[in-house]
Amino acid sequence: MTNFEFWQKVKEMGQITYDWWYPTIALPALIWAVSVLFLAIFAARKIKKVHNRFLTLFLSTIPVLLIFPSAYITQALGSALNRVGYTLPENVNDFASNDAIVLGNYLNAFGLWGVLGVTFTLPLILSSLSRSEVPVISPAIRNATKTITNIATRAFGRRGGAGGGGRINAPYGSITINNGSRKGSIEALRPDFTIGGKGDIQVSDVIVSRTHAKFVLEDNQIAVIDLGSTNGTFLVRDGQGFMLDSQPVPLEHGDTIYLGDPNQDNAVEMVFEFNTGA
């Protein structure tokens, strides 16, 4: 019984729904998933926190693990069947319908895993490309993100911001964003305000975490802390820079805050001013 005859019989008697996956897609899909894994390894070098780097690499291996069984079946059918205790009969007429149904269920399951694996690579490839600084591709992703953010900002307005660009009431001071998708905007600070993609002050650049940093009140003075962000929060004062952690650092007029490493071009730069517009 040839491999071709096996697939024909399984398709006829085994009620297999993912027969299209095996002959033409499974192996290229595995190659694609491995390529995404290597790209993720390259991109992970820019992630400073070890646990986030490990999580990125772990998630990037999942598509490979999901797709590998179906690719293995495609390339080594006899060996794969032996692993589940089945040997192909020599005569196609000896291939029982019950066997075809059982094997068809296995093949459907592995095919579904493979489809899920390919689907899972899509967000991984976008995330890895945005971090890896691939020429042309990475800037294009960042520019698209900035464009969407700007459209949303114009449509819905800014939270905690200056509105129409006039003077703002900022008893705790304000930040002026000098670099990033929100460049030029001024945000009044309040105690317990978070900043990030889902923060009270929304900054959606790819280098910024969902809740990146937080402004807190420390001895009646506004201070800033990092919230375990992926790319870190940095403070530059009088030409000296340092990385923030969960300990609050009181802000002084003229301090420059960076969301992301200041040495990276896509880091978001913000200048703190005390009582601006009050």
C-alpha cells in the first residue's frame, strides 16, 4: 500500500477534514514557524528583563511544537503510524474502514494543531519585527502604529491632556512629550496616573508597555516609578541618567523621562515641568 493510496482511503473512509493541510502546507508551515522562532531569538536580545525575554522565546516555540507532528507525518508516514502502533498493510484492500476512521481522527487533530500554530505566528512575527529593527519593515510597523494612534487621538481626544492646546491646570506639574507618536502634546500629572498603551496617559508606541510607569505622590511631591515595563523607564537629570525601578523618584523641574532606553531612537522622551500653566 503506497502513501498515495493511504491518503486516498483515509479521505474516503476516515472523514478527514484537514487532508489539504498535509500534502502541500505542513512542511512549509514548519519552516515558517522555525523562521519566526529565529527572528524572535534575534529580537529577544533587545528585551532587558530576563523573565520577559524567556516568555517571548517560550511563546515563539509553541507554533513549532504545534506544527511539527503534522510535518513529521507528511515526511515520514510509515514511521509516524508505527509510533501509534499501526503498520500499513501491503494490500490496499486490507485497509479496514475502522482503522481509517481512527487514523482520520488523529490526522484531523494534528492538522488542527498545525493551523492553530500558523495562526499563532502572526502576532509573534509582528512583535518580533517591531523589536528587531529589520530595515524597512520595522519602521513601517512603527509608522503604521503611530498613524493609527494619531487618528484615534484626533477622533477621541487626549486623556488628561491640554485639549485644544491652551494653558492647562497642573498643580502637580506636567510632562511635554518631545519624541514619539504623541510628540508635542502636554499632559497634566495627577497622583496615581499611569502612562502606557492602556494607561491614564495613553502612549501607544511599540516600545511602551501597556502600563509602563506610574506617577505617585511622595512627601507632597510628584514622583515616578517603573511598573515592570519590558523596555524600562529612565530618568536623566543634569546630564546624569539612571534606570528606574519600583522605588519612587521625586521629579524636579527640567527632568527628562524616557520610556525605553534613551539610546534607542524610538524611545519616548518627556520633559517634566513644575506647575506649567497653573
